[in-house]
Amino acid sequence: MANRAIFTHDQKDSSTELAFKYAVYKINKDKIILPKTTLEYDIQYVPKDDSFHASKKACHQVKHGVQAVFGPSDPILGQHIHSICDALDIPHLEARLDLDAEAKEFSINLHPAQSLLNGAYQDVMEFLNWTKVGIIYEEDYGEYD
């Protein structure tokens, strides 16, 4: 059974990719979870700004059989892959900032919702009795006005 993942080139050998590979390894090692089944993975890499090739790679994975698609975490590419998975009723697992709070069929986003992050920041500030805080984002799409 193949698990498919789509990562951008800059995610190659990243902690996200290693976590994906490790999850497959752990499931295979624990025969109670999926007895008589061995998982394999197929990871495809795409340019960060190329939704056409990301969609093409996703369609190629679907053509060769897929139980679920993981990624990519890029917000634009993620929306394209989600649309393909949604149209074909394929589970889509992702870990990306998604400002659309509406629940999506066949999709699980592992990234905390912005409202939950805001609540966590507020709880920490109140607990520590802080009146000001600065938040530094790693990616540009994490900035809000």
C-alpha cells in the first residue's frame, strides 16, 4: 500500500519529510496497527511556485493508486492538491496555514487554526502577565495586518 506525499524542493530532507517517512516506518514496525500490510511511500518534489507541475505530479500519483495524499505545505500548491483530492474523494493530509476555517470533506489539516493560535498567545500573555509581545514568522504568508 503506497502513501503519497508532495513536497516542495526546499522541503527535501526537511523535518516534515523525515516525520512522514518515520510515520510510515513506525506503522510498519507495529504489526498491530495494520496487520498483514506493509506501507510504502512515494514522495514527489515540485517547485514552490509551480501549481501546474504539482497538479500533474498529484494526478500521476492518483493514476498509480493512492489511499491518501500528504502535503504540500505551501498555501497555493496545497489548495490545488486539495481540489484534486476533494474532486476524487481522496483523503488529503496537510500541515499548512489555512485561513479558511470551513470544514473540508476528506481533508485533515494538522496546522493549528489561527483562532487557536491566537487563544494560546493570549493565554500565555495573561499567565505571564505580559502586556506586549512580538511574534516572528518564518514564512511571509504568516504575516497579518
